[in-house]
Amino acid sequence: MNKLVPPARLAAMGAVMLALVVVSVVTLYKLQIVEGQAYYEESRNSIVTTARVSAARGSLMDRYGRVLAESRVCNDLVIDTEDLFREDDPDWTEANAAILLLANTVTSFGETYTDTLPVTMSPPFEYTEMTDIQRETLAAYLNERGLDADASAVELMAYMRDRYNIGNSYTAEETRIIAGIRYELNSRYISGFGTSDYVFAEDVSVELIAYLLENNIRGFDVTNSYIRDYNTSYAAHILGYTGTISSEEAEDYLARGYALDAQIGISGAEAAFEDYLHGTDGEARVTRTSGGTVTGTVYTEEPVPGDHVYLTIDIRLQETAENALSTYITTENERRAEDEGEDAQLITGAAAVAVDVRTGEPLAIASWPSYDASTLLSNYAAVAAEENSPLYNRALQAAYTPGSTFKPCVAIAGLAEGKISTGTIITDEGVYTRYEDAGYTPSCWIWSATGTTHGDLTVSGAITHSCNYFFYTLGDYLQISLMAKYAAGFGLGEHTGIELYEEIGKMTSDEYFQEKYGRDVYAGETIQAAIGQAENQFTPLQLAEYCAALANNGTRYSASILKSVYSYDFSEQVYEREAEVLSTVETEEEYYEAVQEGMRGVVGSLSAFRGASYTAAGKTGTAEVGEGQTNTGVFICYAPYEEPEIAVAVVIEKGSSGSAVTEIAKEILDYYFSFQSSTMVLEAENQLLK
């Protein structure tokens, strides 16, 4: 009978098994007996700590998935206090030298480091302009050290030189560098940030890190974090920016699970959608040798990146709007300066807003002057000091007198309340004399300009010709309470629903006048309100949404800029916007048709729109802002006239007149319709593009 396994093979297998046993025994003997003491000592000298692992912030994208802001992994230099302040350096002499060397090396590579001490970098030492956080931190430091709250910068620097044992061999400038970093280390503990890493330099180059390591420069560690990149120089007021948590916010954010040194949204969409964008930090167990070398990292809790937020804006349309404003204003200011010299009143600010008539979604929100979001934090002080306040978002925060753009609202009010019909004729007599006995006789603009009148007008004609006399009469019929009611229905002087900070403006009313002046609105103020004057003041965003409501027969939608939200891996849709109706002004369709016909007549007379590939309707406005001051130019419009899709509002401070700024709106509409009719394959909404 044949054996299943030949004897030779059994012998070979036995030999292999024996060899493995021998190797195992020898290895164990070496590890436990020969080298056991060494491994034991190493384990005793190993330091295991728990480290927070930052989660990547979600991206901000436009409606077509173009990435506007995103987080990028970067290398940071973090101060290693144990390596910096050693036990064999009790007087900190070597620590100060190491600090100076580290700082000088970083700056020699063109990088910047964190120094929040609000003192000039060279003598004579003076306090610099402080942010609120710097002011609070300095006050806490002075109090903690028992220094006078009114101590001068020179006195503070003298104290620091002594306190930190900065020798006389250092120059004043070198002393300031060392003191600034020592102050940063101390103030972090005083303000409660002591448990957070002191990120000395953010997003440093690999070349700098290599140089520091090769030259054994001490006192730092290298960590990975995320930095916010803005991929566009446009939409700065919409996107906003990120920054660190202030002391006032610390308690709230700590309760929400944030680290004290976390980056949060400070303004714009970054702040409005913080809960979506932030993500959840993870934790890792880090093992280091006594010398600080990392020997192992184990993630005990994986970080969860933030969600991706799609905004309603179209960044290409936004670019068009901003460029149209900038080009027009630059050209116009140059012309005025050349023609009028030192007495020229130059344009000081402007805004243009485009919204989707069918949903209320803002497609572009432009404010002039603006700034570059990608460089703001490194250039904040200079931007804040620039002429005409570029940080001020005029589209949402500036309220302007609307001028004649308010007349369609008054027309709808008069028709809906039965004060006039579409066929009612009012004869323009040039001068309105109803309140002549009181000494008040306002005139129509055409009478003041030419001495003629508009003659007999229906409501449509009154809008087309912007007849003040007609609307003085209609305003007197309505009185201020009814005009205020319809203004509110159209969202004028009301919140728009946008998630960003906005002013609500105001509508002339008895309630407002009682609060401000202790009286009701006078008759003369009532008829001035009817032509968009008195104290009517609305934001460009409100005017755009009001124009959209006129275009779709009285339905006003929310101006939310949040279109949708997706999880970090795009596997789940977290939120999707649905159009939200905020108010409606319901009346007969023929009344809206009459008003729209009048607005169509306005655009038909404008040279800027000749040859347009689409039909449009709109209303110009010339808002008087005071004697001797150039009027504000206002223009609202929508298109196409037959099936409205987009509404635009443009406001130019010192713009002279509404008709003078119509070309800006035309450029915005031109881009919109050329994009819509392009033969190229359009990007689908809510897709990621780079």
C-alpha cells in the first residue's frame, strides 16, 4: 500500500518547523533578555498625548458648482514650549536666542508669523491701532501682571525686557520681536487659550521647514491644518471671510464643541452657513519619544469634514455686474474730474442686484467699491482705511431714496384700492396747487425743466413719462397709510429673507414719524412720498425683489442665497431650496398689465436698450438727496417682458439720474441672455466644477 506523504517530504517539513521554532525562541530571547532593558527604558520615556484633528471646512460654490472657496491642506509651524524652555536654561537666555532665530528665519523666507502685540516694531514704541480682541487681550495682560491699565507702550516694553530677561545685547528691534512672541505665549494662557497650539506661522513652504530641520533650529513643531482659499476675486461681500473665535463668542462656541483656536465664519456666507461648513473635529493618540520625535499616530475618532454649500449666485453674472459698475464709475468719475475740476462731485458708491423673478433667488449682488476676499486678512487694515469704505456692502446695508422707481407701487395701490382705474385720466397742469393756501405748490419735473406739461395721462402713460403731477394727485387720494401698506406688501422697508446681514430701510408712515418726530406725516410729505421722496429709503436688494414682484403680478419670494447643501463626499443631499413666498399683493391682472405696459414704455425710450435681443420693462428714478448735491441714480427693470425671468436694480450714489445708469443694467441682462442662449453645453446646477 502506498503512503500518502513520502518520508523525504515529511523530513523536510519537520526541518522547516524546527527552524521556525528556533528563530522564534532566539527572537524572543533577544527582545526580552538581551534588549529587554533598552525597550523598557524607551517605553518609559515615550509620551502619549491626545491631539485634536481638525476637520476640513466645506466648500462654497455658485449655483453651477463653480468652487468659490475651499479648504487646502497646509503646513503650520507650532511653538513647542518644552523644546523652547528647557530645564537647563532657567534664565531663558537660550530660549530668547532661539525665539529670535526662529522668527528671523521665518521672515527671511518671505513668510509671516503670528504677533498680536499692538506695539510698533521699532522705537519710539507706540501702540498701534487695535482690534477689539487685541484691546481686550492687552487689558487682561496688564491686569494679570499688575501693571497700570494706562501704561504706555514704552513702559510696557521696559517691563517686558526685564520680565523676560531680554539682555542688553539685543537691539530695540530684536527686543520687540522676542517680547512679541513671549507676550503671545503668555496672553494665550491669560485669555484661556493655553490648551490650544500657538500656530506661529501658517501655510509655510516645504523649503522653510527643510531649512529649519537641517540647521537644528529649535522651538517648533510641524503640524497639518487647513487654510481657506478663495478662487475668485469677486463676490467678496457675499462670501465673507473666516477668522478666529473672539473672547465674546468663546463660551458659545465651546458649548457647541469647537476648539478655541478653530476657524469660524466671520461675515458673509462663511458666517451665515457656519453650521453646515464647519464639520466635526476628530481625535488622535500621538506617541512621541522624550526628544519629541513622533513614533506613532492612531486615530481614535475620525474627523468629519464640513458640508459643501451651493449658493444661488452665478459667479459669471456676478463678475459681469461688478465689472459693469467699476467700468462705468471709473469712466464717469474721470470725465467729471476733467470737465469740472476740483468742484466735481464724484460717484462714491454703487450697487447692482439681479434676482430670479420666478423664485426670488439672488443671481448677483454687487457692491462698489469692493475688495479681494483672497487677500483681505493679510491686508485688512489697508482695505478698511480705503476711500469710500469698500467693506461696506451697499447692496444690502445701504438704504437709498428710490425716486420715481416707487411710482409703480403707488400705481398698483391706487388701482387696487379703486382710487383710479386703468382708464382714469389725470391732466398734468404743471404745478400742483391743492395745498397752495398752505404755501406748498410742487411742480412736475417737465414743468420745471421746460415749462410744458404731460397733458392728459392714464396710469400707464404716467409711469412711462414719470409724471410727478399724476402721482401727487394719486398720493393725495391714497394718503400715507395705504401707500405704506402696499410698500410693505412689495417688501420695501421689510426683511428680504436673505441670510446675510441687511438693513431694512424705511417707508414714510405715521408710525415712523410719530416715533421720530412725535407727529403724523404732513400732506406735503405724503405727496412727496408718492414720487419716491420724503423719507422713503430702500436697499438695492429690496428694489430688485420689488421689481420681480411687479413682473410676476405681486408675488414676492424670499431672497435666500442658500440653494442646496451636500455632504463632504457628495453622497447625500443635506438641503435643497424651495421657493418661499413672503408676501403677495393681490389685485386684478389688468392692473398689473397696465403698470407693466407703462414700464415697457420707459425702456422703449432708453437709448441703452436699442438693439437688445430681448424685450424689457423698467423704471428710472432720480432721487434728490439735498441741495447742492448730485442726485442718486436708480433704475429697476425685468426681462423678457412677455415671460419674465430676471429682475435687476442698479443704484449709483451721485449718479445724476436713473437714465444715466441704465447701461449697467443692460450689460447684466446682455450677459444673462447670451449665457442662456449659448450653444455651449451649460453646466447643470449643483454639480462640482473647478
